[in-house]
Amino acid sequence: MNFRRGRGRDEPEINLIPLIDILIVVLIFLFLTTTYSRYSELQINLPTAGAGNPAQLAHGISVALYNTLFGIGVSIPAVIFYRHFRNRVDVLVVEMESQAIKLIEILHGERRA
């Protein structure tokens, strides 16, 4: 068995970037789907036995479904644009790091311009 003593042990890492992505998406979804409507649409009428107004119930369900559809319609493009621009920033950061390394090598005389 060949064991290497000089080699250090790699420390486990937890990548928090996907967790932060999910958190941001959930926050955007919650901010955009929160309804700021009049309280007339949110009145609670407890039903009595045998009495009820199906039209009023259908209207409340309709309002809730429209708000949900609007929230999903806004949050999906927001996530797409967020990922697109985050990817562009990552590409620019890698390019900037590469250029910075080249500049340092030129300044130290390890590379010619």
C-alpha cells in the first residue's frame, strides 16, 4: 500500500450558490404574488347550513387564480433574466481575472507584452 504523507486532506465544502439562487427565486415569487387588493375581495362569510352563494365563491376563486397566474408569469421571466445576467457576469469575472494575471506577469517581467 502506497500512502503519501506530504499530501494534505481536502476539506469538504458546501456550495451555497444554488441555495442562494433558490432563496432569491422564492423571494421574488413571494414579492410578486402578494396581492394588494381591496378588502372587499377578502371578506369571509361563514356559510350556514343550506345557504351559500356560489357566484361569490367563484369570484373569489377567480381572483386568486388570476393573481397566481400573474405571479408565475412575472417570476419565470425574472428567473430566466437573472440566470442569463449572472452567467454573463461570471464570464466577465473570469476574463478580468485572466487579464489581471497577464498584467501581473508583465509587471514582474515573466511575460512580454
